[in-house]
Amino acid sequence: MLEVLIFYFSALVAIAGAVLMIVQRNPVASVLYLILSLAAQAVLYIQLSALFIGALLIIVYAGAILVLFLFVIMLLNLRGEHFEDKGPRLGRATKYALSVLFFAEFVVIIKELAFTERAGMLAAETAADFGGVEPVAELLYTKYLYPFELTSVLLLVAVVGAVLMAKREKTARQEDI
Amino acid sequence: MSLTTIAVIAALKVIVFLGAVLTGCAWATWLERKLVGHFQHRMGPSYAGPYGLLQPIADAIKLIFKEDFMPDGAEKIMYTLAPMIAFIPALLSFAVIPFGDEVTIMGQQIDLVISDLNIGILFIFAVTSLGVYGIVLAGWSSGSKYSLLGGIRSSAQMISYEIAYGLSIIGVILVAGTLSMKELVVQQASFFDWFIFRQPVGFVLFVICAIAETNRAPFDLPEAESELVAGYHTEYSSMKFAMFFIGEYANMIAVACIATTIFLGGWQGPLFPPVVWFAIKVFLFMCFYVWLRATLPRFRYDQLMNFGWKALFPLALLNTMVTALLKTIG
């Protein structure tokens, strides 16, 4: 009974946080609602006894990435008014088409995961400690080794790109002088 | 044990531990002022009670009755929320710290840890990484240049040091093969098994990064009073200021507890009961904190960043690699 209550509460908070994040004018408030949503998701993971994944979600996303987001927002000193009256970047038709497309994808995934026989199979396949340190590490370093290593290459490319951009700006400024 | 007994014991543990930690925070301010006073050939607080021991109570009363001021340009909701966001994560990390061995009280086996999670260390890193939001939001919502600069500095500093902070304990985790705080203490039964001897580089890295994470001297750039007035909490007063203040001391005590548990053998020790040993070690670590503050001058900001990224981070990586190599070889 308690578990069900906790589940519905966290699920509600996660979804409400996500919705509130999108409808905010103020970017700082958006970041905060995203953190709220992530915290609720971490609770859901922990309820599935995936403690490790829940902790990682908080450490990596809430503790590191979103701090960077907030840092950038503060550095540029963005307030709500920066996002008003800019005029549409995409046409109205494109917006509606994209919304319908994403919603359709959402419905298909939910249907596939929750309302078919596959859902039961998925639940049966996962071991009780599927979210622990060892099961996650084993999957990462055996079954998903190549995608995992490729991600690190991706990150390296991003780092090199960031360094390049920072350098270019500096030389450009020196030329100005 | 029935369900009610378990619930009652858990609730009692939370109340007792939180009470102990908050009391510790109050008298940690006294300890710091007294010690810094003596380091500088002054007496420190000495009027309120014997040796000024009642000073924290006087301070608390003063803070409660001060005017709770809110600047005109502040973002009202976040200005109020920020001290709470800074304060709560500081207390959460105490949930997984083992204060002592199992004891038997009134026929009940009681484990002196609120919750022995099997990912205890990760839990601590998860909740402490959230503490930065309080500081950042306080800086942003105050509507003051000094606060904003303090907040930005703080976020940059904490992101930079958090990486080395996390890596510094990977060595210990590799050697111990567990993430549970209780299990770590059990593995440090004899003196030379303490992880400070098995992971000396890790310990030094941990202490340096922990001081930066708690924004203490010589890394207290976010509140550098000579340039930023008081940094992120410039505009705060009364109990909102007090929450930042208590939060900072709670963080210090948390770091002292974590260092004690991971590197200094936790509650292990001869003769005295485990809880006493734990308290002694935490106390000595707090004195070390104050000693550093009274001794070292503040870093310059670019020095702080260079030191974090170019010295601590590579050293932490190297330590992890060497430990992993040694572990694999034999």
C-alpha cells in the first residue's frame, strides 16, 4: 500500500516537474523544476531496488550537468524577458507536426512497454539486483562495451571542440587589439 | 522485532543523531572562534559562561531576534528557498554514517547508523553534490553584484573540485571492494589497516577537495570578504543567514565524519567505547580544519582553478590507475 502511494506520488511529481519545466518563462525556474523531476525519477529507480542507477541519476544529472546549466544561465544573466517577442523560428505547421510526431512516438513506446505481453517478459528477464553496481558494470563492459567506448570518443570530440572555440575567440580578440 | 519497534527505533535514531549533529554545529562555531583566537594571541569568546561556552546560545538568540531583511531586487521565492536548499543536503549525508558499532539497549540490537545502504558512499556524494544549488541560487536571487559573483565562483569551484573529490575515494573503493560505509569500517580493524596508510595519496586529495567543496579557507573564494563583502550571503540576515551558517558547519562535520569513516578507521579503537573513538577522531579533524584556516592565506581565483584542474585532477586519475594496476597484479 505504502509502496503504491510512493510510486504514484513520485510519478506525479516527475511528470508535473517536467511539464512545469517547459512552461516557465524564467530559465532558472526551468532548471529547478527539471531537478525536481529528476529527484522524483531517482525515487522511482530506488523503488525498483536500482539504488545505484538512482544515485547516478542524482550525482551526474542533478549534481553536475544541471549545475553547469545554472552556471551558464547565471553567467549570461538570462531572465524571462530574453525569451519574449522573438518571433517564431519555426513555422506554425512545423511545430504542430513535430508535436504530433513526438506524441505518437510516446504513445507507441508506452503501449509497447506497458500494455503488451512484452512488458511481462521484460520484468521476468530482469534480475532482482539489475540496478546494482555489479550488474550495471557487467553490462557496460561486456554487452555494451562498444557503444560505451564510442561515447567516450564523442566526449573527447566535444572537449577538443570546446578548446578550439575558446582558442579561436582569444586569437580573434588579440587581432582586434 | 515487530514493525512498530523498528519504526520507533529508526525515528529515535534520526532524532538523536540530528540532535547531536546540530548541537555539534553550534559548538563548532565556539571551537573555531576560540581556537582562531588563541592562534592569533587573543582570548576568543570569554564573557558568556565559563570559557565563553554559552556563546553559541547567545548568538542563536541574537540571530532569531534580528530583522529578516529582503532586498528590493530579490527573486522572492528563490531568495527564501535558497538557505533551505543549502541546509538540508548538509544534514542528509549523516543518514549513512556509522557512529558506532552495534549496541544492545533494553534487549534490542541497535546498529548505530540510520541506514546502512550498500551504496553508502555514493549516497553521500549524491546529496552533497546538491548543496551547491543553495549557494548558487542565493547568489542569483539576491539581486546584488557581490552575491552573483560569489554564486558564480562557487558553482565553478564546486564543479572543478567535485571530479577530483569523487576520484580520490575510488582508490579506497577499489581496495575495499565495497561501497557500504559500515563494511569499510569493519575492514579497518587494526591500526595499519586504516585506509589512510593504504591510500595516502587518496587521503591527501580527499582532504584538499573536501575543503574546497565546503568553501572553507584557503578555498573560501565564494565569500572572500576582502573583495565580495560576504559573497553569496551578503544580503541575508537573521535566521536565513543562520541556515547558511549552520549548513556550512554541518558540511564541515559531515566531511570530518566521512574522512573518519573512510580513512581513519571509523569507530575502531582500543579501550574506549566505539562512539567515543568516533567523536575523538571527528573532533581532531575539526581542529585541523580550523588550524588550516588560521594558517593559510586565501588562494587567488586563477590559482584555485589551475590547482584543481592541472594538479589535483591528474593526480587523482594517476592514483586510481596505480591502485587498479596493483589490485590486478596482486
